[in-house]
Amino acid sequence: MLCGCTALVWQLMKAYTLSILTRLAGTGHPIVDKQIVEWANDKVSYIGIFVALLLFFKSFSWSHLIGHIS
């Protein structure tokens, strides 16, 4: 019985979330799972680039640059 209740709650939460996203989008068309996955992948891709740049600059030796300037 608990599994059935969990599934029902999950579906209600999903329906509610999709209705909120549809209203926020303002397009009048329902948001579908594919759009959510594409949005999430875009964000992860962007964050991945940002993290790579941070790691690059963190490992960059500024002392070499300062030595050439002075």
C-alpha cells in the first residue's frame, strides 16, 4: 500500500511542478519532460565550462606572469 501512495504523491508533485513551469513559461503550451532535460543539460554544460575555467586559473602560476612583468 505504501508503494502505491508514494507513486500517487510523486505523480501529484510532478503534475503540480509542470503546471507551475507552464505558467512561468507564459507560452500557453504545456512544459514536457524533454524541455526540462534539455534545460538541465544546458545548465550542466555551462557549469562544466565555468568549473573548468576556475580549475585552470586555480592551477595557473601567477608568479611566472609577475616575473615577466617586473
